[in-house]
Amino acid sequence: MRLRREQVVATALRLLSDVGLDALTMRRLGQELNVQAATLYWHIKNKEELLDAMAEAMLAGCAAGVPEELSGMERAADVAERLRGALLAHRDGARVFAGTYVAHDNTLRVSDTLVGALRDGGLSPRSAAWGCWSIVYYVIGFTLEEQALMVRPGTDPEKADPARFRETVERGAYPHLAAALPHLVSTDHEARFRYGLQLLLKGLKAELEGTPRAEAPTSATRAGDKRRASRRSR
């Protein structure tokens, strides 16, 4: 059967779940597909292109079916939740997605839906664009840390051990960390994610509410403007 690019990407995602990003190499992928390097490189030029293709595949359907009855800001939150879920669905998904700049339909659809939601929420094109980037960066960063805390076979269990962190803080001179310790080691990732996301959205709302609205000029104002323009032209 002739090898297809879609088959290469699907196999790479499956291999990612088995071995993780660090062990995912083009050579390992070729062995998994039982093809020579020349055959593999015909479809994927290098690992950078492979990661781009994997990132694009991970977001398939991510922006589909966002409820239209939600407000703009609520839809933005929904898209952010969906993006996090798409990255969490794959081992090291956030690491794969981070640093890629994919200009294909799945990725562009997520960005377009998010920008559209923010614009529907009343934001200007610039605020919607930069707000979109801020939300995406937050999702990637949060999910990177979230996946880094997952203990998998072959990894050091102490790396993500909250008890070790707690012990270090309590016996050191970190009074503020000690006071906030129960919240710092909280494993309620859902609540923590939504807290940070709402802070971002509230900040965008505050920017919107703090923007002075341009008042429609009255007839008297227009007449005054004409008189001033006439004097300047003399």
C-alpha cells in the first residue's frame, strides 16, 4: 500500500503517546512505518515540518460547534478550553504545539474563531488580535506545566512530587510561599486554569470598558469646526 502523508502524521501522533517527544525521531518513525528514510522524507522533509503537521492534526475539529448563543467572551473561554483539551489529548501535546507557526486550516480556524469571539465581545481588531495571542500563550504555558507534572513510566516521580516541594518550602525562609502553600500545591487543574483564563478575559473587558466612546458630533459642534477651519485657511 502506498504511504500517505496523513498516515505518517497519524503514526507520529501514536508514537508520541508511546514514547514521548524526546524519543520521537525521524528514524524511529521510519522504523515504525517500516519504510526507508528516502520514502519518509518524500512526505515530511524534517522534524520541524513533522511537528507542524502534528500540531495541525491535533487541532482537528477544535473550533467546530462553538455555541453561537454564548456571549463573545464566553465563546472565547470555550475556545480556550477546547484548545487546552486538544493539547492534553496527546502526550507532550503542548510541547509539540509550542513554537510552531502553522498556517493551515485547523490552526487558522481556532485563531479565527477566537478573534471573532473577542470582536463580538466589543474589542477592536487590535485588542482582539493581541488578546487572542495572550490567551493562546496562556493555554500553552499552563498546559506545558500541567503535562510536565504527569508522572509516566521511566520518569523521576520526585520531579513532580508536591510533598517534596511542601517540605522544602516549610523548612526554608519562604513565609509567603508557606502561607499560600495549600493553593500552590493544589491539583485542581481545572479550577486553576479557569481562574487564570477569567483574569485574562476580565482584563480585556476592563480595557473595553475603559475606552472612551466617541460621541456623535452635534450640529453646534459641526458648525464650530467649520468656523475654526475657515479661520485657519485665511
